[in-house]
Amino acid sequence: MRLSRTWRICSTVALVLIFDQLSKMWGVKYLRQTGTFPIFEGILHLTYHENTGAGFSMLRDQRALLIAISVPAIMFLIALITRNAFNHKMMDAALSLMLGGALGNFVDRVRMGYVVDFIDFRIIRFPIFNIADCALTLGAALMILHTWLEVDSSESSERTPNDGRVDEGFQ
């Protein structure tokens, strides 16, 4: 069964947004009271945190600015998707994940004034994050991978077999 491009994109965005918001609601309901819950002691905890900034708590307590930055970023992602700017399934997935993640954190900022974070990898002392952050990061990684694969394939198609001549460009 082949799903249409629109269906794949909309369902990915919706799943990320729904899963993100449900996990944050669970975090507020259960983790706010306990603070932290170890899954693997000293390695992975679920820890309630209200982040009033962006990634790594940058721009802390700048709610209006973060919302003002988020709106054009979300609109830009929507424009890239609707214009089929890249015409590639991997880029559709990347942009869909990024849009779902951006919307998840945007909803929190507008609704509560902060983003709920709860995934706490203590083994590497990484900042606490959430499902939306995971989707944004995975989307960005897919975008980088796609770009790398495209550059690599275009370079290999431009190469011609060496016929024994010396490249005169760098003599």
C-alpha cells in the first residue's frame, strides 16, 4: 500500500505532536510531584524540568522572543514542505519531524510559558530534553545525512576515469 506524500507528512507531524504533548502531560501529572524517577540509576532518569528558554536553556525567560522566532521558523518549514522544495522522501521525513517538534515546543510556550522537559541522560550529563527535541534533532540529522548523500553522489557522478593525464589545475 502506497501512502500519498501529504498523508505521510501530515501523519508524521501529527504523531510527533500528539506523542510529545501526551508525554509532557504525563510528565506534568506524575513527575512534577516526584521530581525525578530513575529508569537506570545514574544513567537514565525521567526528571521534570520547566525550560523557559530554547535549547540548552539559551534565551532563558524570553518567551515573546522565542514565540516570535518560532512562528517564522514553522512557516518556513511549512513552505518547504508544501512547495516540495527537495522532492525527496528523506527530506520530507526530516522536515515533518522538525515541524512536529517545533509545533510541540511552540504549543508549550504559548500555553504555559515554558517547555516541559523530562528525559535526563545522566551518564553524559546532557541537558534534560523531550520528545519534540528528539524529533527536531532526528529531523536535522536526516537533513544532514541527505545533504551528505546528495553531495557524495553528485561528486561520484562527475568523476571520470583517469586516463593517465596529469590534472593541470594545480600546477
